[in-house]
Amino acid sequence: MKLFRVFLVVLVLVLNLVMAFPTWAKTPSLGNNADDFQVGQKVIWLYKARADFNEIHKIPAEVVKLSNKQVQIKVRKNNEFINRWVNPNKLEKFPTLQEKVQTLAGDFIN
């Protein structure tokens, strides 16, 4: 009888794990994620000097490496390049020339 109880507990545990397995998959985040960027792509880093500052600096950068949670970028500082790991939510895609022309054309028409 004791063996039957152990078997039943193990069976319930296995069933719970099997039913929960699809939720272990990577879920897309609401903001940008590292999959939106490519190595060598020009981006704009939205940099805050400190968390309590309101001012955000837009710094041009280039994507060097990608990981699941962060993006490594190359930034120019004091006439040399340094690498920084940043959250993809703090990056914007650099607007292409075609996007700039469309924006200017839309402003001109209106």
C-alpha cells in the first residue's frame, strides 16, 4: 500500500511537470529584445548617467555581440572605443536614410 502511494505521488509530479513544460519556452518581451539587432548594426544607446537623473543622452554605438538578455555595443569615449553590455530596451535602431526621407516628406506634405 505504501508503494502505491509513492507511485501515485511520483505520477502526479510527472504529470504536473509535463503540463508545465510549454511554459518553459522563451516568451517574447514587450519591448525590444536582442533578437531585433544584428552584429555590426548601428544603434543609438539611450544612456542615463544615474538612475535618478531625468536627462537621457543619445549616444551612437555599434552592436558587437548578442546574448539572450543583453547586447554588447562599441562606444567611442575619449578618442578610443570601449565595449559595454547594455539592456536591449536601452537601444534604438539607427534610422536609415530611407526612413529619414519618408519622415521629412511626411512633414513637408503636412
